[in-house]
Amino acid sequence: MGALVIYFSFDGNTKLIAEKITETINADIIELKTSKRYPTEGFSKFFWGGKSVVFGEKPKLTNDRIDLNRYETIYIGTPVWAGSYTPPIKSFISQYKLQGKRIALFASHGGNGAEKCFAKLKAALPGNKFTGETAFLEPKENSEESLSKADKWATDLLTV
Ligand SMILES: Cc1cc2nc3c(=O)[nH]c(=O)nc-3n(C[C@H](O)[C@H](O)[C@H](O)COP(=O)(O)O)c2cc1C
């Protein structure tokens, strides 16, 4: 059975990592998309994004139906927003009842909150086996280091 990398990325940082992992382990990849648009600039981006996390929003996903039966291992990637995972990931978790999967978590962040984000993700995904988790500090700004870290992490996980 195969592996799937599934992620949400607002500014492209998590996307960069997701694509690297996909290439390293030769997985399928799905970027979660929503019909909801968040403001992309300045303060309002943080305000609306943070507010939607705090209020537990689950924006509607516009992706085609995903057949998770094809995958034993799922890599879930998210930016850290307000010390948590992003609303589209919340939508994904609520829409698909993940059970009995091997799950590895990765996150992009600006300096703090990744540990809390992972703890919340694990609490939201009971009944699965967590094989690894790792955080990347602003990958687009630290791309060389981030990409080699992602490559090594994904390679090591193949033997877990
Ligand atoms: C609404 C919002 C909230 C954020 N909250 C946090 C946070 O709590 N901790 C942190 O380290 N970074 C925070 N960030 C920064 C992002 O996690 C970071 O820039 C990440 O690399 C963005 O990933 P992306 O380009 O895939 O969207 C926040 C960014 C936004 C837009």
C-alpha cells in the first residue's frame, strides 16, 4: 500500500516541504483547497486566519473525494496558525475518519507553536499510529537547509 502526502499551505512554505517529501519517498500528493479565501496581506491575514482557528472553523474543501483506502501511510502537513493547525486540515480530519493509519506530521512555522500544533493534531486523530513529526522554520527563507532536512526526515521514516 502506498503513501500520501496531504497538506495545506497558504504562502507556499508547507508546499515546498510537501513536494520535497513526495519526491523523496515517491508518494502521491494532495494540496487541500478551500472555497473560502483568506486575506493574503498584512495584519488582516493574521487576524482572519487566527480568528478562524480560534473559532474552530471548518471551511469547505473543494478537492475531489479522496480514496484513503489506497494508503497505509499519510503525511499531514500544515502551517502553524495561532499555535495550532490550519482550518482546512480541521475540515479534512472531520470529513475523513482516519483510522488505523501510519501518520507522520510536518509543519512550517515562524518560531513557536509547532509542538502544540502536533499535540493538537494527535489528539484529533485517535486510533492511528504516529511515526514521526518535524517542524520547519520558514522554509522559503531557509530553503536549502529545510529541503535537506525534509529529505533526510522522509528517508529515515521509510525504515520506521
Ligand atoms: C494566521 C496566521 C497565524 C500564524 N500563527 C503562527 C504561530 O502561532 N506560530 C508560528 O510560529 N507561526 C505562525 N504563523 C506563521 C506561519 O506558520 C509561517 O509563516 C509558515 O511558514 C507559513 O506556511 P505556509 O507558507 O505554508 O502558509 C502564522 C501565520 C498566519 C498567516
